[in-house]
Amino acid sequence: MDRPELKNFELQKKLDNDGFVIINDFLKNDAIERAYDFFELLFDPRNTSDPHYWNSVWNLPVNQKEVLSKKLNQIVNPQIEKYFYKFSIQAITIMVKLEGNNICEPHRDYSILDESKQEYYNAWIPLEDINEANAPLFFLPKSHLRFNEILPILSKWPYEKYDDE
């Protein structure tokens, strides 16, 4: 099975063991500013039917989604090349938790590729400083070992029993 690999053996070991790694200062300030500037051109919080989120996948026309993904790829790809072997970026999206929304229920992102042929990773790159007040990201260590079945898009979330954990 094809899968991306980290160039740093210790980080790869941690990823394999825990299911996630944290790479501090992954993007430099100038790259974050370029990504944010481009995002601001497209972001309109009034253009969403969801009162909690704005997502480039749901809220942008196809041509704008593709332009956004390509522009962000140009910004992010050089950094990913520093850390990974054997990778390709399928899509880059932006999700914004709208004002007043400080929670996202525990979940596993849906499969976007044929996971019987290709393993993939999601990356979360915040474009602002994260703290307890603005909904940081939490991981359930080793959950990749517990929840490793394919979860096709729009499948019912089967893991409510793990919400407290």
C-alpha cells in the first residue's frame, strides 16, 4: 500500500505509534500571511448554510475551490517536502469555526481516497494562534489503531461512545 513517510525516523515512529505528530512552526510567518491573504479574498461568513462553520469545500464554487487549493498547495508544498517522502497533495481546504462556535464533536474525517490502495494523512495548519478559548485541536492517541476501517463520505459517525474520552 502506498503511504507518505516522514523523513525524520523519530517523528515517523511517533506517527505510527500515536496516530499524529505535532510539527511546531511548520509554516513561517510569511507563508501564513500569504495563505491568510488569499483566504480573505474568498471567505464570506454569510455564504454558508451551516451556522457553525464555513468550509471551502461546501461554500465555494468549484472553480474557486480549485484555485484556492492550487494557491495553498504552492505555499504548503515546499514545507511538506522538508518533512515527507512519497506524498502528493490531493486537495487543500479551509474550515472556519464561526464566531460563537467553540466546539466540534469528536470525529474521524471521512475517506477521500480508496484506502485499500492508498493511505493518507490529514494535516491541520492553523492560520492563527490557538489557545483554550478558540477551540484547539485534540487527538485521541492510538485512535488510528482502534478506528482503522474505511469511513466513506456521509457515513453515520459510529463512535459516539468515545465522545467523553
